[in-house]
Amino acid sequence: MSNSTPATDNEKKKIRRGKSPCSPSRVLHIRQIPSDVTGREIVSLGIPFGKVTNVLMLKGKGQAFLEMATIEDAVSVMSYYAPAPPHLHGEPVYIQYSNYKELKTDNLHNRARHQAALQGVNAVQHGSLAVTGAPAAEGRHLPAQGSVLRIIVENVFYPITLEMLYQIFSKFGYVLKIVMFNKNNKFQALLQYSDATNAYYAKMSLDGQSIYTGCCTLRIDFSKLTSLKIKYNNNKSRDFTRTDLPFGDGQQALDSSLAATFATQTTIFPSYAGAAVFVPPLGFPQGAGLSIPAVPGALGSLTVTASAASGEMSIPDVTGIPENSVLLVSNLNPEAITPYGLFILFGVYGDVHRVKITFKNRGIALVQMADGTQAQLAINYLNGQRLYGRVMHTTLSKYQTIQLPREGQDDKGLTKDYSNSPLHRFKNPGSKNFQNIFPPSATLHLSNIPPFVTVDDLKNLFASKGSTVKGCKYFRKDCKMALIQLGSVEEAVHALIELHNHDFGENQHLQVSFSKSTI
């Protein structure tokens, strides 16, 4: 295919009439895109629904073509955006099927440029080692660096808050922990990602960028620390996996081992106590401060609120970051998935309030968590997980809440409200469940087992649900708990959905969670 628009005359007529070709294709035609939209942003429209295999930008015509790996993925994209078109740079863009079944281009410059964007976004969403830019183009892989970044902010003219850092860096992956401190009269922070790939991508993208025009410049290196130990959730430190941590006194946010390294905590920016009045709103437009590409699975377009910039935040309330708590879950098996199944599975990583399976496409669902932190946790652990024979894609939704059906409306039971469910794992502050959140694994932790249930009873129970039981043993010190190892991670996911809250009788209900141990 040459540099001309890969659309037939017949397709162009349909475009002008606003109609989509009848035959689904894995190539999607996107029109009315703003002139400053990047290839990475076009790719981000398709990433939540499956692998994107090609992209072609036609900026002069305000058009682009996006090629998905399968027709099913393309159908999912169309079904999701049909009710309301997506917006790029504040403008609606329109998606329809193309008559072309695949994208080809003979322009080597365009192909290399757009493939770099494609590899970069796919890398962040699917956890591969390829990253955008030179390393991806040259086929190199990530260096063996850790997941903890050391951040120095130079030329500080406005206060930097923990919320601000979270919003900036969570664009590149799930942020586990942040701690801020002053050293040698410089503002510094340590930030830990869940994955070294995300840390590398963030460093490559943000190092040398300025938060505001001409000031607050980021200098980023990898830390020698492999993990951060956070004791308090306050304005100096935050562990986003632990909402049960105390607020502390605000002056001892670092673990003692870190405090010895980074000296005594001091108040950050004492000379800027009154600077809130002069802090400009943060939007990071092109050419005027930090501009970050939209990475699927993160927070959407980046805007740090004035309240975050001025330090006016509710502490220790950590549930307000990020605000969006509704997840888009796609590529589900419509023959097997149920709202209850999603409620139980996502409930491992937070309290699920509502679940909605879309009526027109049963392979797509919305899951509303209790807050944005739990939503990010679910994305981190469940995106890419196999569920009922399909690889599930999980990212943040464009919606802020799931609407319940109107009174008298029959939605076939596809929307459920679990706000007051007794099965919420994290409703009690200080619950041990906060300390036992692990990724899906083939080994399950069982608790609340009645004394009359034997190892053989447990094996038979799980086998009856189609699981291959490879081992099972009780804890020596607690006969109410056991580990059971199944044939695969996917089997364990299915078993957890089927058997969590299983009724043994006499008001004894089995509790099932993922374990970090093996038998």
C-alpha cells in the first residue's frame, strides 16, 4: 500500500454518510482526529481490548487506521465506543470498520515511527520488555534495573506534593509506594513501581522534563534499594497497598533504615508556605511544561488539580487518588462470565460495589471498586490474567460510576449492586486481608475450615469443580487453615470464584484467597 489513504471509493462514500461498512474487519478507520494527536494515543484506543498489530496515521486528512490482532478484538472496540465516541485532546473521534483486512505500508519512515509508538504502548499495557524509542527500535531489552526510582526536583518554585507525584508517575504503571524528603537542601523522593518495566519507561519518559514551564525539573535515577518500607500514610509517605497504616506524626514517615540513609525529616518547602495563591493550574500542555502520553491502564489524560499542587489535601484519606474507580474489563468469555464471578474475583483486590456486563457485547464488563487505589490494584494483578479460556484485559473506564437499571427495566440480570455485600474483604480497618494481597497463583489459601472437614474432603470439593488437585495440607498451628495447590493459575482463579464463601453447613463458610506459598 502506498502513502495514499487506504480507503476505496465505496468506503469513502460510506464515511461521508457516517455509515460503517457492514462486514467487521480487524482494521478500524478513525476519523476527525485533532492534528496534534500522536500514534501512541491512537494505539491506546485499542489496547484495552486486545493486542494492536499496526497503526497508520494520516494527519493531513485527520484520519488514522488501527489494526487489531483479531476480528473479535475489533468488534469489542466498536461495541464499547458505539454508545459514545472516545475523545482525544477534548474532541470526539469516530471509529468504523475499514474495508481493508490488514494494513501495509511501503513508507519505511512512517512504518518505523508508528511501530515505535505501537511497541511502547503495548509494552506498558502487556508487560513485555520492549519499550518505546531507541531500545525498542533496535531490538534491545531493558537493563537489569529495579523498580524503585530516586527523584530529584530542581529549580523548585512551587510546592511539590505526594499527590502530584502520584498523578504524574502513575501514568506509566501501578505505583506501590512513595516517600518524600529533603537532603542537601534538595527536594527528593523515592518511588516504587510494581514492575521494573514501568520504572524504566517512566525514567526514560520523564527524566529532564519540567512539571511547570521553566521550573520544577525532574532528575530521575534508579535507586539501589529494592523495596521501600513505609510505616505511615501521610503527606510525606504513602503505601498504596496498605490503607490500614496509621497517619503518624508526619515527621517520621521513613523506615528507620531509610532515615539513617537520608537523615532527619524536615518540613518540605517551608519558604513556600504561602505560595498556594500563586500556583498555576497544572495541565502540562505541549511546549509548556510536562506532557505525558496517555498510557492505557493508567489515569487517562493527566491533570493535577490546584488543590494537589497547593498541598490542600485530605490526609490521611488516601482513597481519593486516583478518582476513577470504574474498571473496563474486556475479552471475557460471554458463555461463562457472570456479574457474581467478577464480583468475587475482583473482590480479592478491593471491595466491589457494582458490576455491569454490557447488554450488546457480553464479553465486556464494567467493575466499580470502592476507590481508585483498589481499582489500580486490580489492574496491576488481573490485567492479562486468563479467565475461562481467554486473556482478560483490565483498564480504567471512561465512566465515573455504574448506573443501575431504571425501575421496571429488565437488563437480564447483567447489572448488580454489591455495595452492602457481607462478602467484602476490606470493610474492616486493620483487617489482615490488607497484608495478604497476592497475584493470582496456582496455590490457594483456605481459611475458616470447620473441624469436621478432612484433607480428602477438601480435595474432593475442588475436584468436583473441575480442578486438578496436586497437593493439600493443613497448617500445623491452625487447623482452620490449609493450602491447596491446583494444576494451573487459571484453574485456581476458577476455583476461587466457585468456592469462595462455600457453605459447609452450620453457618461455616469457606474463605479462599491466593497464596504466595507453594506446597
